[in-house]
Amino acid sequence: MDYPITPAERSWQAVPDALQDDALLQAVLVDEHRLIYTRCFLDDPAANHALPIMTYAFRRLDQWRVFLLLTPWMLARLFVPDRDPGLQIPPEWQAQTRKGHDYQVIGPTFELPLLTGKQRAHLNYSPVIGHYLLHPLILSMMNFNTPEEAFTAWNRVIETRNRNLEKMQHQNPLQEEITRREFFTGIFKE
């Protein structure tokens, strides 16, 4: 017999009250991903079995708990809200629908505004944790022997991005165009 889905089951399933403690949430997420590893990646030749499952660089941004999650199959940034962020959950990703389905790394994409700018991340669901967003950063972990190597590689990406953003801010395309016009105007006047 099919039971009707309640409006609460159609919406974002927030982290249970028991996981409002930041350290406990991270520990449960690590345990949950250890189970995922055992079920889905233990025999996967594309996973780096030398790497542990761990969290790193935890911080709070608005209502979001944001941190890195290192696994043998990816390095990702996780966004776990304290409460329902008001995102419309597609029917196939509602809590009742996801129960019993296989793990899926990449769910539907959402854009969320944070202090650091807009972030794009993919919906994920765990019966233990609820809904959360995941932004994959590195999907092949084979080049790393230790967690430190993976985090160092990601830090280099961030440093390069920051340098490029800084260069772009120092360049003023309008000023460069005016300067060229003035330069050529000066040549043709003589």
C-alpha cells in the first residue's frame, strides 16, 4: 500500500537536532562516507585506497557549515545548513524517494549566495545526515600519497585563482582602451 507523501517529506530534510554540534556532525559525516566507501569504492581501481576519509578547514558562513571532505574517490567542499535553506528539492531527491537508492556523488545543481560570492554545489542526501550540498573539487585522487598532498594541491589552485583575480582587479580595461585611443590620437595629430 502506498502512503501519501507529506509536505515535510517534499522539502529539505535538515540535519537532525542531535547533529547540531559541529564536531559530532563531522564525525558522523566521516562515518557515513566510510560506509559509502565500503559499499561503493572498496574494490574500485580508480579510488586511492591509501587516503583516509576526513574533514578539514571547518568554518561557518551564514547558516552554512562549510568544510572540505577528503575521501579515496574525491576531495569536495560540503555545505551543511543549520536549517532548511529554502531550496526546492526535485521529486527524485526527496528524502522518501532517496531512501534505499544507491549513493550518487553528483545530484542536481544549486546556486547559493554566500559571503564569498555565489557557489554552485550538488544536492546530496543521507538518511543519517539529511540533505546537504557537495561541491566536488578533485575527482581523481590517484596522484596523492597523503592527505597533506591533496590539501596542498587544492591550496595551490586557490592561490593561483586569487592571484588571477587580483591581476584582473588591478587591470582596468576601460582605462587601457582610453590610453590606446589617446595614444593613437596623439600620433595622428602630429
